Amino acid sequence: MSRTRFVAPYAIATLALLAACDTRVVTEPVYQPQIINVRNDFAYQVVGLEEFSSDVVYAWESDGRPASVLQSPQVLTGAATLFISDGSGAQVYQRSLAENGTFTTTAGTPGTWTVRLKFQEATGSATFHLSKPTAASP
């Protein structure tokens, strides 16, 4: 009988420890954008978002002139917002990436601009392209 007295507490402790362990593996959302980032031209595309929430920030060299922003979402749900700030930190653009169309930033201070994307449980795909007009030929 003394043998069962020692086995029972160990068996109960072992079961309690196993019950406390969560064997499910939680995977992080997939976020693998394709980006082209050169002076006065920035292209961004991400596909296959599944309830993705994050802030992502990129530095972009700009001459300060207004940029054309071509946005083309594909079945984008949740919230995804594009913010652009100029070289002095002043915001020159803000729009939901769920909006389809061509828009324009305001002019800003030349230098390193900030391209910030804020995702809140975003699902689907988003694409945008920032470009500056080419200088007119003399």
C-alpha cells in the first residue's frame, strides 16, 4: 500500500503539468512584401495577408515635388492605411489602401521621406506605387 501512496501523487503532478502545457504552435502572420525603393520611385506589393496587424516603416529619398500615388487593392479587408511624411516630418499624404485610384501627395521638404503602413487585421492584397513626374525637357 505504501507503494500506491507514492505513485498517486506523482501521477497527479504529471497529469497537471501535461494539462498546463499548450502543444499548439502559433504561427506569425505571413508578411513578405515586394518593394522597389529608388530615388523618386517607390513600388510596394503584398499578397496573402491574413488578419495581419503591424506598423511598417520605410525610408524613401524624394526631391520634394508632389508624388503620384497609384493604389490598387485586391480584396483588402480590415484596415490598411498609408501615411507619407516629408524630409522635415510633415505629413504629406494619408489614405486607406482599400481605396482604388490615383492620388497625389502635397509637395514637401526634399530629403528622406517616411512611408508608413499601418495594418489592423488586414486580409487580402495591397499594391501602391509612388512616382514623381519626370523633369520636362528643354
